[in-house]
Amino acid sequence: RACMAATPMRSASLSSAPYAVFVATRATRGEADLVVAELRGLPGVPALVPWQGDGSERWDVYLIGFEQISELGPVTAELRSRGFSTRLEVASLPRR
């Protein structure tokens, strides 16, 4: 499942920044849009990534655009306080 979601995120070229936070998976685009609305005011840029699972389309919601892994701590803490189960994603190779 993680590979199915991460591959489209990387291939979609959503951001040149190396780090992202997975926020949630929703069954419909409308439900995913509601999650995006909850992300207003947080660092990062919301991104939606559709994928297929069990014959149905699903929508993963991410916050993208993080240059440093250290930026993710406060963001994930806030998201978890809001009830989300977050996950770090490496969207591209970190810059040196």
C-alpha cells in the first residue's frame, strides 16, 4: 500500500522539496478536499494524489514543500493533535 501511494507522489513531480507529510487517505475527492480545508494555516502546501486500491479510486492528502526534515516535527505534532495519523514521506532525494 505504501509503495502504491509513494510512487504516484514521486512521479507526479508535485514538489522539488525532498520532504512531505502524509496526512490522510479518503475515498472521494470531496472528502479529501475537506481534509485540505483543515490544513489551512499549517506550513507546507496541500497536495492530493489519486490512486487505485481494491478496484476503487482513493485520494491521499499530503503537505509538501519541506526542505528540511526538522520542519516536520511541529507540523506532525499539530496534525496528530487534530486526530491524523501522519507519516514522513521522502518525495525526492534530499539536496546536499
